Amino acid sequence: MKLKYRHPKDVRMAKVLIGKASEIGEGKMTHVTAGGKEILVANVEGSYYATGNVCTHVGAELHEGELNGKELTCPWHGSKWDITTGSMTWFPQKLRDIGKYKVTVENGTLYVEV
Ligand code: FES
């Protein structure tokens, strides 16, 4: 019998159920904790995106911010983020990206891979 070699870093992603896609309307956000990570899920013009939910400035929960198109504004000091990439688009200093996760929709149910 031949065993398949798996490198120790070959860690599989876990697919985590978020909920019904229809419950997150256009321009709306929700947040979940999955795999020990705080994750924000947003609906931008009918497409779903997931990023980290913690601002890398000093830790605000980004789902409490304002979503305008694909631009998310941090509720504490106004940093701006591209929700489709998890990258900062504006702040007086450089901040680390908030991260991005893959979202899938299956039979109307949203999943995120963490
Ligand atoms: S905590 Fe987000 S900009 Fe300061």
C-alpha cells in the first residue's frame, strides 16, 4: 500500500457555515468567530466577501463601521479598507492588511474558508 505524503504545512482549510445569504442584504455586513478568527462578511452589490473583523490600527471591530460600496470605514479613527481585498486604502500611517477569506454560496447558504 502506498501512503500519500503530506507535508506538515499542508493544513486543510475548514469550511465554516455563516448562514443564509438572503439574510445579508446588499450593503450589509455580519460577523462571526470561526477557527479562532474574527471574520467580517459583507454583501457588495450582490457578491459576498469575507475579511478580518479587527482593525490593525488598535483593534476596533470593523463590522461596526460604515460600508459604502466596497469601501469600509473603521468606526474608531476612520481608516478605510477595500472589503474585496482586505487591503487598507487610506490612513495617515501604513497598517497591516486585515486579511481576506474565501466565501462560497451553496444552495443559498454562505460558507467561509478559514
Ligand atoms: S482602530 Fe481602526 S483606525 Fe484606529
